[in-house]
Amino acid sequence: MRFDHDTLPQRVRFASGAAAENLAAEVAALGARRVMVIAATTEQELAHRITDGLPVVHRHDDVVMHVPVEMAERARAEAAAHGTDVLVSIGGGSTTGLAKAVALTTGLPIVAVPTTYAGSEATPVWGLTQDSRKTTGTDPRVLPRAVVYDASLTLTLPAGLSAASGLNALAHCVDSMWAPRTDPINQALAAEGVRALRTGLPLVVKEPDGLQGREQALYGAYLAAVAFASAGSGLHHKICHVLGGMFDLPHAQTHAVVLPHVLAFNGPQAPEAERRLAAAFDAPTANEGLARLRAHLNAPRSLRELGMPEEGVAAAAEAVVAAAPAGNPRAVTLETISGLLQAAWEGTEPR
Ligand code: NAD
């Protein structure tokens, strides 16, 4: 066994119902006196509830998906104008992404309070969109110094969005098994992430008001993101990145649709990943495990229902072939990727 593995520096506080006190402790540990809170309009009430006692100098609520550059610049200007010394982000991946965009140029520390299972809070990856093109990069300055997890903050996330967001997290685990920097440590984290997500997500859908499933899902989402940050982007993420950018598709739902197709495509050529995933799913095969989980989730099944035009398949396939990671377990060709995307567009069973 031979590998190099980096573990990223970040404190995690996980306790349901304790976001306010854990957030206050993290903000105090950073010596903050002038906090800028970033939370979307829809999460403002929730954000106010947990930031009441903090030294807040500004609240920013202009959040949209994929962080348009002009929005990042506005938030950066506001952070400077208010003499901000710590950023607190409260929300899903879009909100964390905006805080990261501010940290990227200012170096301000972030304390993240996630309210979906996207997992951006545990990665040093940033993304910015300009003229419909999304650019991503990695920078240690954007990794939040601390993450405050409180499953009670996710109770308002509707069951459908919870399922799609959970499958986005599951995709981090699956793709970590064959991504460019996959290693035994991130594979172990990914496998435990699969176990937690397959246990938690059906419970979230069955009892959306219960905390047990939400806690498992949030814990699994964190492990998934740590594994992904370490292993890098595999074929699945390259495909979703291309589709999201070309057709402006919803992030979590796109992952939910594409995942079974990539697993069926790569799995047979990646026996070790297949074995680990099947064990984590507690199923005879990884594909069977994912199919059983999806049967509980009522997640979207086709790119067609997400609004992708069928004539876009050919251009997307070309872009995926150009972006595919060199070490993917199965050869990526225009023909195989076109077939995969066509099946995902139609929502037929993965081949
Ligand atoms: P999102 O942040 O856009 O949230 C989706 C919707 O859910 C929004 O309308 C939001 O207001 C709402 N919402 C969030 N939390 C809620 C709650 N608790 N209750 C009710 N509604 C709630 O979507 P997302 O899937 O969390 O994040 C997607 C973005 O994150 C994409 O831009 C993606 O590229 C990025 N992302 C980045 C990384 C990374 O490592 N950099 C990782 C994953 C995702």
C-alpha cells in the first residue's frame, strides 16, 4: 500500500438544536468583532434565530446559485465597507459558495452553518460564474475554519429537495472511489458516508419532521464532502459540471439523475470500488444498493424533466469527453458517453 494523503484543518461541531451556542463559540474563538452574515432571503428568519447574540455589522441576503461574479464583487465590497473580520454563512451550497468567493480575495475566515447536504463547507473548492461559464478552483483560504452542523436547521428542507441533495452527497462518495486522488483514507470516509446516507435519507423522506434521519444524512454529507475534497472530481462530477453549465440545470437534481448511470458505467471496470460500495450499501451490488435507496426517495429520474433539450446530448458528450479524468476506470469515448447521456436524458434504466 502506498499513497499520499492531506487532511484539511477544520473544526466540526455537530449537535442538533445547538447551532446558536456553537456558532457563538466559533466566532469568539476567531476573536471576531465585526461579523458579516450571509444567508439567502428565504433563510433569513432561520439565520436571525442563531445569530442574535453575535457582533453582526452587516447581513447580506443576495444569494443565487453558482455565484455570478458581479454578485461576488458586491458582497466583497460590502464586507470591506463594513470592516468585516469574520464571515458567517448560513444556507446551502450557494450561500457557502458566496462566502467562499469573498474569502478568496479578502482572506476573511468563514464559519459555515450548512442547511442542505451539498457539502461545500468541507471543501477548499470555490466556483464563480461569468457569461454562463462556471470556473472552479481550489484555495485553502476558502475552506471554512469551522463548520456548525445542526440537523434541526434542515427540518424545513422539503423531502424532495432533501432526497436530491442527499443523492448529491452520495455522488461525492461514489465518485471518490475512482477520482484522480482516490486513496484508502478517502475511500474509507466515502464508504461510511454511503452507509450513513442510505440509512438516513429514507428516514428523512418517511419522517421529514424527525431528527434521526436528518442527523445521519448530515453526518454522511460531511464525510462525503471530505472524501470528495481529498479524492478530487471523477467522471460523475465532470458530467454534472458540463450539464449544469451548458443547460443551467438545478445542481442537486442533476446529480441525482446522473449518478446511477455513472455507477453502472464505471462499476464493472472498478471491482474494488464496486466491492466497497456494495458492502456500504449492504446490497449484492452497488447498482442494486443505489436502486433500492432510490426506490424510497422519489428523486428525479431524467434530464428531460429537469429541462435539458434532447438536441443538447451531442454537444454535452463532446464536452464531457474533453473534460473526463485520465484515470477513469472505463475508457471514455464519444459513443459511450453519448449513450450514457441519452439514457440519463430519457430516464431509462442505467445500462
Ligand atoms: P442551494 O444552496 O442553491 O439551495 C437550494 C434551495 O434550497 C435554495 O432555494 C435555498 O434557499 C433552499 N434551502 C437551503 N436550505 C434550506 C432549508 N434548510 N430549508 C428550506 N430551504 C432551504 O443548493 P445546494 O444544492 O445546497 O448547493 C448548490 C450549489 O453548491 C451549486 O452552486 C454547487 O456548485 C455548489 N457546491 C459546491 C461545492 C464545493 O465544494 N465548492 C460542493 C457542493 C455544491
